[in-house]
Amino acid sequence: MNTRLITAAELGLDQGFEFTELLGSASTSFLHQNQGLIGWGEALRITGTGSNRIEELDAKWREVVTGAEITDQVNLPGSGLIAFGSIAFADQSNAESVLVIPQLIIGLRDSRLWLTRINIEETVALELIKKATSNQPIRFEVGNITPEHFTQNVVTALELIKTNAVEKVVLARDLKAEVTSAFNINPALATLSKKFSSCFTYSVAGLFGSSPELLVQVAHSQVSARVLAGTAGRGTDPGVDEAIGAALHSSTKNRAEHKFAVDSLVSALDELCVEIDADNEPFSLSLPNLWHLASDVHAVLKADSSSLQVVNALHPSAAVAGTPKDKALELIQEIETIDRGRYAGPVGWLGADGDGVWAIALRGAQLEKNTLTAFAGCGIVAGSDPEAELQETNLKFKPIVEALA
């Protein structure tokens, strides 16, 4: 494995290029703020299933790193040997959790470009990059969980919350679309990355989208996370929009939902970290189509733990499962009766040193054979309104639906 700096000209890019220009034939990617990592081909795929899937991936990754010959002339986060990862939401999921090591990776960070190649000659690797690509518009239809089914699921959850069986449970519904064998994920990724540049635009093993939620970032023992829970749609008038953000911030229902998520994350970090610092007050985070209540959390690892070990401790958080976690997961399985696959699971990248960046796989879709499945979910707490939660899922579907339309 070899990593070196590379110029835009060597990649056929103009000086004022956009990184998304390279996406055309990419097999994997993880982008944030118009930079990140894009991969082509597949040198190795590591898989795991069941309740120990994350530990299994971590152990196999360490074996790969131990046996690898690594030449890294760049030494930046994301340079050297890396794997793109995507992990199933539930222990009982039929979906495989994966770490994918591409044959070729192009990275961009702070205006510096680099090329990493794994078991492939550079001239051959560069031939994998194709830029021009397009798709026919995709139309989604109602999935396994209809709008009526979803609102009834919310009613069921609210009844259980009244009995104190659970404090919060995150319920989702799905949309489906049929595509041809020529369908390419990357045009939608380019659209999402440009429109939602502050989000984490991801593509791993057919799962793709643009998530607003950072699960965890680990760099030299420093741990960062951002919790999002509590949602409202943006207003078209600036004054109305500002009022919506302020109302979200003062909403008792949304602040309660948000506190469950923050407390869950802080509690999970306690085993691995010291100096855990969470925002005392959430802030209203604006995205192009939504307001979210957000809190940032920072900590320091106690020992030399990999980012995957931190992911294992954090997933699933209350933001995507509920509180208490084990009971919420039981209810999700019981109420939804479908396999979420890798939706709402960790997605990101992992370096040879164990550092990495992991988001939560939201606002996206999964491609399996010729079927696209998109999910959107909401946190149900006391005071939730079934129709309002349904409308929230519509708002959360918009990024992926519009990117493919």
C-alpha cells in the first residue's frame, strides 16, 4: 500500500475544482465540507454479523493492518491504509456489516490531495476514475410501512410510553423504488454533497446518503460527537424561519427527546473516556430543509482504543433507538416487524491507527440488486402527535427523494 501527494492536474482537474467531480465511477466515499475520501474498486471486504459484528470487524481489521506493508508519505487523517465501513442497525439483521478497502483512494484535506493505492499499479488505478455520469429520474413509492401503518405504530408506542414500558422509542417507515442495473449512486451523492455540505455524505456497499449526525470522531485519543434529536421544518420567510428555530429550542417535548439522546451518549462514553464535556444547553442547528436541536460532546480516551471500539460502545444511541435502549430495541422489532438493514447504523471510515470518523446512516437509501429502499424515522416521546411525526418523516425523506428525482 502506497500513499503520496498528487496534484489536481494529474487527476485531470482544473485548479478551482470541486471534489465531487471525481465521484462518477466511485465505489465508496465519505465527504464533509467539500473534502474527504473517495474510493474506487475493492481490494478487500471484511464482513461481520450478529451481536458481536463490530468486535468481529475490529479484530479482522487489526489482523489486516498487522500484515500490511504501508508506505504513507502524507501522514494526514485519512491517508495511508483505510477502510470504509457500514454497520447493520440491529443484532438480528440479515444485512452484513462491512469494512471495504478500495484499490484506489483519493483524499482531500485542507487543499492537499493525495492518492492511496492498494495492490494495484498507479497507471491502472487512475484508469478506474470516470467523471461523467447521469441517471434517469427515480420515483419512490410507499414501502412496507404505509403512512397509515406508521401513524398506528406511533399510537402503539404512545400507549406503551403511558404505561412506563419505555420513555422514548424511535420508529421509522420506508419508501421503495425500482432501478435498472445501470443505476449509479454517484450523481445523487454529488447533489447531496453540494446542497448539504455541512452533513456527512456517504456511500458504502450500496448504502448512500447525507447524514447530519456525527456519531463519533476519534483523532489522537480526542473524541468528538454531535447529538441531534428534536426536529422542525424550515420556514420560507426569514422571520418565520427564525421563530421556528426558537420554538424548537423552547419546546418541552423536543428538549425531553434531546436530553434522552445526550444522556445516552454520555453514559456510553463513560466506560472508555475521561474528561467528558457535553453542552449544557442544546442549540438550534439549521440545515437547508430542517431545524434540529443539537449538542456537541467532547472527551478523551482512557486507553488506546480504536474508533470502532468507541462505535461499539455508542451504537445504538437514544437518538436512533430510544430509552431505555434494550427495551426500545425490542419494541422497534416488535412494532415495525421489518429489517432496517444498515439504516441508522454507523457509517464512516477507519484508519490503520484506529482513528476514524463515523456518522449515523440517515437521510439516505440502500441499493440491493434493482431495489432502492429509503428510511426515515422519528423519536416518539410523551406528547408526540402521530400526524406531526408522519409529516416529520416526509421532511426527512426529502433530501434523498429530491436528489434522485
